[in-house]
Amino acid sequence: MVEQKLIDPALIPAHVAIIMDGNGRWAQQKKRPRLYGHKVGVESVQEVVECAGELGVKVLTLYAFSSENWKRPGVEVNGLMGLLKSYLLSEISKMLKNRIRLVTIGDTEKLPQDVREVLEKTIAETADNDGLTLNLALSYGGRLEIVRAVREIAAEVLADDLSLDEINESLISNHLFTAALPEPDLLIRTGGEARLSNFLLWQASYAEIYFTDTMWPEFRRQSFLQAIAEYQRRERRFGRTSAQLGSG
Ligand code: FPP
């Protein structure tokens, strides 16, 4: 494993978030239906989850279904829901063995009942695991998440449970779906596009962003290790100067 040697175990990002883009285009290039791309994409999910766990990443967030993805043709939406369900059913034993904890962010009430049931069961069964937290963004949208937080905060103010000067960054963070998770250190987008697409808008403020042309079905262990190696070469200044950080 040549690439793995390039990884500094002391600088592993605690939270990696991934926009898994390019499944449809990858399949179309091969003259196959879009769903075939999603299906092969599940294999990339399996490899990346395994690799992240081995490296000691604490949280891996995968953008599996956005709030906008409901607008896709019914056959694709149903296909994605089916893949998600079968992934959960087939991975539960591996999750328990590798101590993976499953959580979700997003409007999961909108998911079909059968998918919700499997999700809830998997979340409950893995709740005490202390390895990688696998966070699936499902029916997730960053703006909707912020609107939801603002509504909750406004309701507390109206009820006189909160004063205006108590509203600060950490209060807002605590009203997001990700309240219990650290902010992402590294955000990866595959598939050649360079945008955030409504993903973790608040949380990604200081994340290192890594764009790659590799389509998600081809983004495997080596590609993930390359992204981590690139992250480790970058200098994160959080608005300070290099000199303040003691590195320049
Ligand atoms: C974007 O590719 C990808 C998605 C909308 C879904 C990603 C889902 C999976 C990889 C499978 C199910 C997930 C799990 C966690 C088991 P796209 O179709 O928008 O690609 P395109 O830009 O080429 O059209």
C-alpha cells in the first residue's frame, strides 16, 4: 500500500465529508442506465468507509441524497432508496464487527417507511459503537437546515426562553442536524464539478475543499488516501498568519 505510507497518522482529519458525484455520468459513458452508476457507487462507499475506519477518521459524512434529489425521475429515486436499504441490510454485521456507529442528517421523515424502519433499526443497533461514525446525509439540504434552526431559535425567543444576546455561533451550531458532530476538516467532491451544492453550508466554513475529476464509482481506497495526503500538505490557518501558527 504505497499511498498509505504517505499518510501521517498524527494528522488524520477528524471529520471527512464527501459529495459523491458522477455516478450517472459514469454509467452513461458506459452506455448503462444511471442506476448502474449508483450501484457501483455503493462499492466505493464500502471501500471508503472501511479505509476511513482503518485510518482513524472519527466521522465520515456522505451526501447520499439531497433535498433536491426528490425531483429526479421516480425510477431513479426508487432505485436509490432500494440501494440504501440493501446497503444497510447487508452492512449491519460489518458495522457491528468494525464498531461503526450509524447516524443521519436531513429530513429523514420524508424517506419511504420501509427505508426509515431499516435506518432506525441500524441506528439503534450501532448506537453504542465507538469506532467510525458514519453519517448519512439523506433528504439533506444546507439552507433548509439553517431555516429549521432559525425557526427553532425564534420559537425559543418568542417563548421568552432565550434572549437575543444569547444567539451566537455555537447556539446556531447546536440547532443544526450536526449538533453532536465536529465540523468537517476535509470536504471532498468527486465528479469534476467545483461547487458545494447546498452541502454543510454552515459547517464547512473552515473545511479544506478537495475537488477531483474522478467519478464516484471509481473513487476507491487509493483515491481517498490521495485526498487525505493532499489535506495533510495544506496549511490550515483559520484566518491567522503562517507566522502566528509557527510555520512560516
Ligand atoms: C450523485 O451522482 C450521487 C447521488 C445523487 C447519490 C449517491 C448514492 C450512492 C453512491 C448510493 C447509495 C448510498 C449509500 C450510502 C449506500 P449523480 O447521479 O448526480 O451523478 P451525475 O452528476 O453524473 O449525474
